[in-house]
Amino acid sequence: MISFPRLECWNDATKVATVAAAQNKKRILCRVSLALLAEKYGASENTPMQIIAEHRDAIQDAARKLIEADAFEDDGSILIRLRDL
């Protein structure tokens, strides 16, 4: 089972939002770039976490599908791309 605790953060240096997932007691970091958030949802540099909150269900669904498909990056994280949403 995959769950999504309310653990989210924004990295201003890399312009990437991270949403945490958990599977079998293991934390998985799911990353979404500002560029994707801007293109898909109209986010600006001032609103990435607001956009994450507004579109949480879609982002979590995309992350869940990628985790289930074992689509992990080399560092063990999940990178959500435009095609995933």
C-alpha cells in the first residue's frame, strides 16, 4: 500500500517541490519541477506549494502509478513529468 503523509517541501535553489510517499514503511521522495507546475497548472515562483495543495490528488495519483511501475530515479526518488499528469 502506498500512502502520502502531509510532508511536502519546496527547494528554492532547484525550483523543485517534493511530496513524500510511503510504501512498506519506506519513504519515497516524489519530485515535481516548477516548470511542470507552471506549464500544467499555471504556477508562478510565488505559488508552487499552493499549486501542489490545489492539485494534490492528481500529483499523488501520478506518483502512485510511477511507484507501482518501479519508475525510480537512480537516487530512489520519483520524478513526475508532464506526461505523467
